Amino acid sequence: YQRRVHGAVGSATSRCDGNSTMSSAGFLVALPALFVMKEIDFNNPTNLMILRSCYGLVQGLLLSMIIFLLTKIRASADQTKLEVPLEAKFGEPPIEGPPQFEYTTVEEYDISQLRGLVGKAIMGVVITGLIHWKWGLTPPLFMQCFINPIQFFGAPLVQVHLRGKEARGSLARPWKEEKPFEKWANLADPNREQRGEKKKLKEAKEAKKKLKK
């Protein structure tokens, strides 16, 4: 338990120095993209065909990057032990009580994170495809041509394995999954995330003091 408290202190401290530049970039790109989209006539069959082709090309490139990412993770074969918070699986009730942890390896953890990226990508393609097929809406296709690559390359897993960044500081494992609402809130209030991390740091330090007593 003492080691976990020390780990929580270190993790919270490192994340206070991080930033969500890539996460915010997706929302910053969305604004000018909306203006550009309004200037394009997608009732024109040629423009519509180009949009569909671009969307398919982007998704295909992302799929190839995911496959390449898997080979990089497998090649690294990092068997370093990693302690990660235990989270409830999909469809299960949330875990109550004090935080619970499980042990895994860096390779297994990274592969689980990659599965999460694949799941989100498939869900996005299915939902976007249904919306476009059912109602003929083009904005989702257009916007995801920009947003999806930015979100993909902003993922900590991609930054570490494909962009060559070290897994320390804000990129230290285990990675925090940022929810869409939190992205909007952090964009509106840049200090919101830092305040949250400082609160966690304070709680971890208090737990450490209680442990010493």
C-alpha cells in the first residue's frame, strides 16, 4: 500500500507538468474546417465522391498506422512490470471502495490501449457511416477527415511508439483516458485539468501522512 501511495504522488506530480495540446488541437481545427465546409457544395456528385474518397483514404491510412503500431509494440516486447488501476469492464457496475490495482507488463498494457483505439475507430466509422447512409449528412464525413488523425496522433500510445517521445511526465503509464466533455471543459478553462491534478496530489500526500502515523 505504501508503494502505491508513493506511486500516486509521483504520478500526480508528473501529470501536473503535462499539457493537452494535441487534444485541444482537434477542437481548434474544427472551427476553420466548419467554415471551409460551408463553402463546398456537396449536392454536387463530384464533390460528394471526392469527400467519400478522402474519408475512405484517411480511415485506410489510420488502419495501416494501427497495424504498424502493433508491430512496433510486439517488437519492443517490453516485459517491465506495471501497476495499473483496476477498472470495471463494459457492462459491469463501477468498482466501489478504495482503489484497486492489478499487475501487467508494458507490452500487454500497450496492446490493451491499442485495442481501445481500434474499438473507438470502428465505432466512429460505423456511426458516421450510418448517419451518412440514413440521412445523407456530409458534415460527419468532412470533419472526421481532420479530427480523427489529430486524435490518433495525440494518443499517448502513438506519441511514445511512433513519435519517439519518452514515457515520462504527462506520458508516463498508466495513461488517463480523457473524456470528450473534459476536452471541451479543459479548452474553455486551461487551468481546470491542472487544478484537478493538484487536488489528486494533495489527497495522495495526505494518504502518505496518514500511513506514516
